[in-house]
Amino acid sequence: MLVVVARRVLPILTAPIAIFVLALGVAQASRAPTSREAKEIRQDAKLYLAGRGWQVSGIRVSTVNGSYAKASVQQGRRGAGGEMILHLRHGIWHEAFLGTNDFCSAPVPKRVLNDLGFRC
């Protein structure tokens, strides 16, 4: 009797779990940058940051539109920091947004923002 119950319960539980896993995959499908992209993004992001000692990390490239990326920026270990959204135009990564909140107000398509992990 327990085996029969387990067989009936398993398909019922499988569908919600599959939907949950698919939803997670769709929610953030951004990818890690290639080594060339990472190098370019690190160099170009620093063009928009005043002062020295900026570290650029946590780079992700959108799979919805590969001309958008995000990166975490921080000045030194205890300095200012935030998230930068970059847009690739004419071979140069340009700052589209820099801040610690209000990401949904960035001049970036909402699907791209969601792909990069910002919930808009």
C-alpha cells in the first residue's frame, strides 16, 4: 500500500518542482563573461568612476541582450560601492546606470534588468 501511495504522490510532486526549477532558470539566465569581455568591462567601467582604487567584480552579461552587463564596483576595501549596468556601443562598454538602489529606473529594457538579477 505504501508503494502505491508513493507512486501516486511522486508525479504530483514532480510537476511543481519542475515548474519551480524552470522559473529559477528563467528568472536569471545571465552568463559569466568571456575573458575578453571581462577585461573590457573592467577597463571601461573605471572610465566612469572618479578616484583611484576601484575594483570591478561580479560581472554578468545578459543573455536576453548581450550588449548589456552588470558589475559590482567598490573603491578599496571600505570605500564607496554599488552596482553598475553597462551597455556595449561601438565596441565600448558605457555606463547606463550606477547606484545602490532604484535599478528599475535605469534606461535599460525591463527584461534585461530581470535577466541581470534586478527584480523589476
